[in-house]
Amino acid sequence: MKNTAIPHDSSRPQVVARIDEVRDSVAAARRQGRSIGFIPTMGALHAGHVSLMQAAARDGHYTVASIYVNPTQFSAGEDLSSYPRTPDADRGVCSAAGVHLIFSPDDREMYPPGEQTRVVAGALARPLCGPHRPGHFDGVCTVVAKLFNIVQPDVAYFGQKDAQQALIIRRMVLDLCMPVRIEVLPTVREPDGLALSSRNAYLSPEDRRRATCLIRALERGRDLLLGGERSRDVVEGAMSGEIAQRGGADVRIDYLVVVDGDTLEPADPPHGTVLLAGAVRIGRTRLIDNLRVELPT
Ligand code: AMP
């Protein structure tokens, strides 16, 4: 049945699964003079996602959130089939956060039969998560490009929690001349500092306690840098030590590094805007986090 293309005015968001329904609703909102704010997500929504949705609503946009677990950004052996899916709760979260339209497509809608075209991320995708998640950022760029083409937002909101992703998306938008502004908002954390993540749901109570080792390590690195330390080796060594001490010997470090905040290349010596970034595996759960630090010149 054809969508009536009236933007939802009630507090309940409209939920659609088809691209033409998104286009109709967005076109109707534009006819009413609204700008469009967009938040791409994979669902299992938490306060981090909410902060992005609320920002879009607060900025006065007709607010569109997508909920789609994108298969092409999962590498072989990753958690695609077990990724948490909580569609009913997600609707309530979107509703409370002021979202007007939820786009929740299936794989066929996003990857039509015979599809063969992908966006390939460049050098920013090589360090940090790059070697540990082959093809991940190509999948992210591909799905975000598709979603931008479907929603055609004025502004899209991303979280600093996924710092590498945010830089890669900014680069893609520049490189492919996409008419969308990218806003990157601060990481939302639990009271003990753990960055909110849909994957935190995997943590056992014991692993949840140990999971704070990552933010404690990043804070240790930040404190050393702000205290004047300028040896990357010393800072990275101290961060790894913190993981071993607080997390235990079985916490595996994928990376825990000091990189340039814009290029993600090793910061040697650290200067200007640096990113302290880490990924660790606790049990079966992979956690990432980062801190941006401005060093005095
Ligand atoms: P995801 O559902 O994991 O794909 O994340 C969707 C968006 O929410 C991305 O832009 C993430 O960076 C952002 N996000 C995830 N966790 C947080 C957090 N703790 N604080 C702020 N933004 C977040």
C-alpha cells in the first residue's frame, strides 16, 4: 500500500521498511519547510544513540533514524547473527528521543538482487580497527552512502565513540561531494566511565567489572601526555600496563595507541590534537574506546 506521505505529528514515530516510504515522508517534511536530521544505527539502542537523536530533534530537524544491522560491515567470524536485536524497545527509545521516522529495512531493500557496487574506504581505514576487521569500513561507507542517498539529510549525527568511523565518513562525504553536514557528538558513558555500546550486553558481570580497564588505560595515557610526557612508547607502554593490571592477563589488546587526531598516523612525537585509541577483547566481547586530547603547543 502506498504511504500517505504525511509526516507523523504525533509523538509515535512512523516506522517504515521501504525506500519509497522514506522518500515520501522526507519529501512531505521538506514541503513543510523542514530540514532533515539523520542518525544511522544498528539498533539495540542506548543513551549514546539517544544523545544523537535528541541533538537532531533539538536542532529542529525532521529526525530520521535508521535501524539496520548491516551485514557487509561484519567480517567472517564476527557477531552478525548474534548481534543484539531489540526492535520493540528501540521504537520506544526513538519515540522518547523525538524521532519522527524510523527506517528499518531488510537486506533485500538495502542490497537488491544482483548488487555489485561498493564504496571503498582509503588510508584512514588502514590503522586501528582496519587490520582487525577486514572490509569493515568499506561496508560502513557503502551502507552510509546508500542511507544518505535514501534519506538525503541536511545533517547526519555520529558518535565520537567510533572515532575512526567518524573520520572516514567525513572523508567520504568530502571525496564523493555528498551534500550533508556531519556532526560528531561526545561519547556517552556509564557512571564508571565505560563507553555505552550495544555489545556491552554480551559482558558477563565479571567481564563488565573488568571492562573499565580500557577507559582507565586511556585516561592514564591522557594524564601522562597532559603532564608533559612526549614519548609515544612510554605512553603506549603505560596504557598496556594498565590493561594488564586492571583487566587481567587474559584481556587481549588489538591495539592501544597514540595517533594523530586527524590522520590516525602514529603521533611521533605526540603534538597538537592526538587520539588515544584502543580496542580490547574481554572474553568474546570486543570493546573500543578513545579520548581526544589537545596538547599545548
Ligand atoms: P551503532 O548502532 O553501534 O552502529 O552506532 C550508531 C551511532 O551511535 C554511531 O554514530 C556511533 O558512533 C554512535 N554511538 C554508539 N555508542 C555511542 C556512545 N556511547 N556515545 C555516543 N555515540 C555512540
